[in-house]
Amino acid sequence: MRELVLLCPGFLAEPLSDGLLESGALSVSVEDADLDTDEEQPLFGEPGSEPNTQAWARNRLVVLLADGTDPEQLLASAREDLDTETDLPWHLRQVPDADWVRLTQSQFGPISVGEHILIVPSWHADQMPVAPVAGRIAIQLDPGLAFGTGSHSTTHLCLEWLAQELPAGSTVLDYGCGSGILAIAAKMLGAAKVIGVDIDEQAVSATASNALANHTEVDALLPEGLKDGQFDVVVANILSNPLKVLAPMLSTRVKSGGHLVLSGVLERQALEVAQAYAPWLQMAVWQARDGWVCLAGRKP
């Protein structure tokens, strides 16, 4: 397999990338051509913020070619609708054969979350503890096509809340369950009944599959399958904007005296998200990590 590597100015990066993909490129990545030099330009600010510009002054496009693709013909086709005569230096380079799925998976090994939880990716199933360790659960996880390898700080924050604060025998709703990691952890940590809900059918499938692999009972549903009712604990690890939109629904799903746990929120967004929930319950930062927070509150 080969890659076409070409240089282009900022105003061409996006339309040229689109043109290359429409003309048959397998993938296109855009890099700062001045990376690691005195001319390097920061494009992104803090996590979660949108960049002010969509490309650098000088860009390196790395284009993955299908076998048999003529790079000159591909580039000519991609430039047909671009009103520019700008010279675009390019060259080809070979891509070594590799099992990219296994190579990517190898980057994610077993992860310890605090003292009470061990996450073991399914491709490291041979490293699952043979016998349970007192006070610790081990979760085998395959994210499938859903969000959630268990490596993100927001996931860790929610898992640690569950490990430290989850009342025994609780009913739990995991809204935006992704791979099901929070739902499965809640059940293994002593919840009586757990429901995982997601708008993505792939996430519902991943949650059901992972629950089965861990010999735990978790109901995985699309939102329309969730019946009326309230829960002792509602946890949602999504993002700040959908959390604000969902405030009325999530709040009313919490029983009186029950707990609401939210993450996917940047530290600078914490107050705004808390205010969205203020009509129903008071939310406060439970813990913060790597610029993210976990908000928790108890319904009166």
C-alpha cells in the first residue's frame, strides 16, 4: 500500500481533502507541515474548544491510496473544481503491511481505576484475574463500534464515584451508556437493577454484549424503550451541551434522596451545567481530573 504526501496552503487544505476523498482516496489526514520547527502554529486551544481556523499556513496532506490508484490522475481529479494554479509538491511513500486493528488495540492494555476497579480489554482477556481480589472488580470490555474503552478521565471519575459512593442494592440508570462500562461496573459493585440507555444502536449492542461477557445482568435499551420510573442513581457521562438539554428529563428520573452523577464536563463548564440542574437539585464538583470534572448531587 502507498501514501501520497503533498504540501498545500491553508485555503486549499479542506476543499482538496474533500476532493481527494471524492476521487477515491481511502483516507486523508492533515498535518502541520511546520511541526517541530520555529514556524509551528498552535491550532487548538484547551480541550473541547473549537479551533479558530481549520488548517495551518502550510499543510501536509497524507493520502492513503488503494492498490492500483494512479496518484497523478487522483490529484488531477481532486483539483478539477478548485480555481487555483498553486503548485503542490508531492511524493509517494510505501506503507508497511500491518494488522492495523491489532496494532491499535495493542495501545490499550489493562487499566486500573483507583483501588477497586480493573478494566481488561477483550483482546487482553488472558490477563483477566483467575480468582477475584477482595474489594476489587475486574471488567472485561470490548468497545465494539461504541464509545468507551475506559481510558478517558471522565470515565474514571464516574467509575470512582460508583466505587466509593454507590449505595448497596440501588437501582441505576446509565444514560448514554456507550460500551456499557459504567452500567456493568454499577451492577458488579452491588446495584440491584441497572439499565443502560443510548441513542446509538451499536452502543446498545455493545452494552448487552459486554454485560453478557461479564456475567452481569444489565438491560440495554434505546431511549424509546425506557419505561416510566425513577432510580436511586442516575449517571450520565456525555458532554456539557446535551447534559444541559437533558437536565429536565435526567433530574426527574432521580428518586427523592437519590443521586445524580454527571461527567463529560470541562472545569470551565461546571458552573453552567450545575445551573441547568438547579431547579431540581444542587450539583457540585465531586472530583476533577485533567481539566474534566464529575458533578454530583442528591435530590431533596
